[in-house]
Amino acid sequence: MSFINYKTKEIHCKIVYYGPGLSGKTTNLQYIYQKTSTLNKSAMISLDTQTERTLFFDFLPLAVGKIRGFHVRFHLYTVPGQAFYDASRKLILKGTDGVVFVADSQVIRFESNLESLENLQQHLKQQGTALKDIPHITFK
Ligand SMILES: Nc1nc2c(ncn2[C@@H]2O[C@H](COP(=O)(O)OP(=O)(O)O)[C@@H](O)[C@H]2O)c(=O)[nH]1
Ligand SMILES: [Mg+2]
């Protein structure tokens, strides 16, 4: 559920980019960041390792206009794809309003895509929801 602050008249929506390591999640956020007017965005925060792979997450806050007088703000997150960062993924996914699943289109990464998708479904189930019940998009 999106978070609505009646006092400040703001609606906050959390969107999580999910997928295996190196599938292009961070690249997606960077592209959106580049294409968005400075009026609508705050700094994009990336917590990277030295090898530039996402260690914890990327975070991009976006203001996307008003609905009935309420400012709508999207908070875009990416998860770290590597298998051993499962606890971080679980935490980042918590309370999300939507999921963008970024699959790697290389044939050799087919199993990794499946593994990541199953991992996503598992975490959602633990959080009492399911992919079919939340807005989501899958692309490669
Ligand atoms: N060929 C190709 N490379 C891509 C594409 N998207 C991302 N990359 C590259 O793949 C690597 C991993 O991308 P990144 O966004 O860091 O993946 P993440 O681990 O899912 O966040 C980077 O070197 C990107 O430049 C794409 O659509 N095509
Ligand atoms: Mg990344």
C-alpha cells in the first residue's frame, strides 16, 4: 500500500527493481535519472562495491506530479542480485507497491533469471503477498 501523508499532502509509492546480478537494474535507474528534469528528482544514491556492482541498493526519489492536490512521489529501489545478499533483498522488498523484474536476455543467464524470480516469489509469500496481487512488470 502506498503511504499517504495527509498533513503534507503527499503520496509515497515504493517500486523495487528485482532481478539477477548484472541484469541491468542499476542501469535502468541511471537512465531514468538522466532523463528526468532536475525539478523532479533528488540525488540518486548508490551504495556500490569497488567493482561497481550494487552492494546494498540504489535509491532514486522522483516527484511525478499531483493527483487531486496530493504530490505523488515514487521511490525507486534496486536490490543486489548476487545470491548471498538475500537478507538485503528481503529488507528492500518490504512494503513495496510495485515490482519491476529485470531479466538478463542472455540465454546463458536463463537459470539465474528463474532463480531470482523464484526468490522474489518466496520473499513476497513470506510478506503475506504474491506477485499476482501487486502491480509488476517483467522485461529483458
Ligand atoms: N548489452 C547490454 N548491456 C547492458 C544492458 N543494460 C545494462 N548493461 C550492462 O550490464 C552491466 C551490468 O548492469 P547493471 O545495471 O550494473 O546491473 P545490475 O547488477 O542488475 O544493477 C553494466 O556493465 C551495464 O552497462 C543492456 O540492455 N544491454
Ligand atoms: Mg545494481
